[in-house]
Amino acid sequence: MLKSFYTSPALRVAAAFAFGGAAFSIGNLILARALPTNEYGLVSLIVGLVSLAMGVGPLGIDLVITRRGLRLGSHLRRAAFLASLVIAIVTTASGALLYHLQPPLLVCLFVATTSGGISLAAAAHFQSQGRFSVSVPIQQSPNWALIPVGIFTAVAGASTALVPSAILAVSGAIAAAVGWILVTRKQENLDPPVRASGLWSESISLMSVTLGGAIFLQLERLVIPATVGIKELAIFGVLAALVGSPFRIVQSAVNYSVIPALRDARTVDERRQLLRRECFVIAAALSLASVGIWILAPRVANWLLAGRYDLTDSLMLATLVSGVLKVLSAFGTSVASAIAPENALRVLSVATTVCIGIAVAASFAAARWGLVGVLYAISFGWLIRCVVASWISLPHLRRRSGRSTSN
């Protein structure tokens, strides 16, 4: 069992992601203590919007790079930059129209989302080569920045969301610049650069699946303000930091490591063996984490946040259920993204959109039961997506031919 833990690609990446997850949790808790509830709710909203936008910023170019094992050559770099810029404009406009954010916060949102998309493309370049020691820090830099952001906010006595949002935007721009420089320094001996024009069909299909997953992943932060209010979003921010963070780490690690591993698997038996090992290891790790979270999270919240946020058993259970379903969904979509043909990806994309619609409608209907009702409503959407992703993925684990034709 110990050998399985050590040799698991997903768990090794999860261990690296754990540093980012810990920084995300600690930084959020510091901000929750330092800022008024409404202002912390705004920071939580900004974090959700940035996380959503950076996930789709390159419009799937990063996913094609990972899926095919490509390099981020000059043509792909230009395409990824322009795509990230367009997504940042759309995200900023959404922040103004849907959430009525003030202009200074909108500027921070624009800079952070543009930088996030650029960083993701740079990270994909190294991820496709299995160089996780380089790619993970680039991708996780927004999370790692939250601790110094929280400390500075607390020490400076800041009382608005602008100060932490501005620091996050600046740190994101620095991370994007560093990632871009590292990529361009490794281009000397590459084959002729791949042009983006021949990849858009595949990238948009992959991006559509990822966009649905990204929206789903941030759906609580997007829906809670409209259903139960910004103060409840602040409570969810604490829940996400203390209860949901381990699941978020594992979900990201699965998406990050399983796709390249499945891409390189030569037979169906190798794929099955890989997934069995990963499922066993992840299930064991999450079981232990869930027990620890259930015991420690309320005590930590009460001690660190001076009793300002009450994490009830019902809220914690709803968050744990949501976390498990998110990890299960990550396995299904990773298999589909790695080995399913494009038409199957389109089906998963459409199904994900339908699941999001169901989750949003259920959230408004369940708002009468408060935050707990909204969390379970969104979990219901995750459950449906798990079923659909499994239905799409299973045929590709039953085939007896050697390598998937999708590659």
C-alpha cells in the first residue's frame, strides 16, 4: 500500500498541490479574520471568477498540448495570449454586469484573469513533458500567493477587498511572466512550431468540457450571492478553505496527472490497471482526510476566526458530499479527455451544460433551506455529471485494441 502511495502519479502531484491547497486555505482564513464579512465575500467572489476564467483562458490550447504531448511554440503562444485576453475581457464585463463590481476591482479582475490564462498555457507546456516540478509551481502560484496576501492585508489593517485583490493581480502577472520566459528559453531545438489553426476544432471540444467543469467547480461562488446572499458566500469561503480544500487538491491532481498517463498507456489492460491503482490510493487518502476534517475543521474555525463563522454538521456534511462527487467526476472526465474521440467530448460538453442548468435551477428551488440546500442542489448536478462521464468513458476501457484512435 505504501508503495502504491509513493508510485501514484496523481498522489505525487496531489502532494505538490497540497502546498498550494494549504496556502489557499490559510490565506483564506487569514482574510476571513482580517476583513469584514461582506468584503471577504467579495474577495471570495473574485477568487472564484479568476479560477473560472483562467481555466478556459487559452481556449483549450493548453489541453491539446497536454493531450498530444506538444510544445508551446511561437504560434501557439500568440494564440494562447490572445485567447486569454478575450476571456479576460468577457470575465470583466460579467463582473460588472452580474455582480456590479467597482472599477478598481474590475481592473484587478482583468489583470488576474489574463495572467492566469497565460500561466496555464505555460504550465501545460511542461505538463505535457511530465515535468511536474516546473508545471505545478506555475499553475499553483495563485494559491501560493494567498498567504502573503492575507498576511499583508492583516498587518496593514486593510478593511476592503481592493487591497488583497490588487496584490493577487500583481503576483499573477509576475507568475505569468516567469512562466513565459521559461517556455521561450526551451525553444531552440524544437521541431517547426505547430500552428493553432489546425487545432481549434479539437481545442474547442476539449475547452467546452473544461469550461463546464470549471463553471461547475466555481458554481457555489457564482450562485450563492444570487440565492442566499454575500454573507453566506463568506461562510462558504471558510467551508471551502477548511473542508473542501483536500477534495479540490485531489480533483486538480487527478485532472493534471491522469490524462498524460492514460495517453501513454498502450493497452486497455494498462489503462484499467492505472485507474484501479489511482482509485484505490485516492479513496484511501480521502477517507482519512474526511475523518480528520470532520473532527478538526469546526474547532479550527472557532479558534482561528473567533467564533464568527459557525460550521454546523449539516454544512460540513454537504461540503464533504460535494467534494467526493467532484473527485469522482474528475476521474470520468479525465478518461474521456484522454482517450475518447471528439464526438464523445461534444456529448460530454452538452451533458455538462445541461447538468449546470439543472444545478442552477435546483439551487434557486433549494434556497428556502439556506446554504445547505444550495450545496446539495449543486451536488445533485455533480452526481448526474458523474453518471454521464462514466457512461462515456467505460466503452473505451472495454475495447481490446491496443491504443485509442483518438490520439
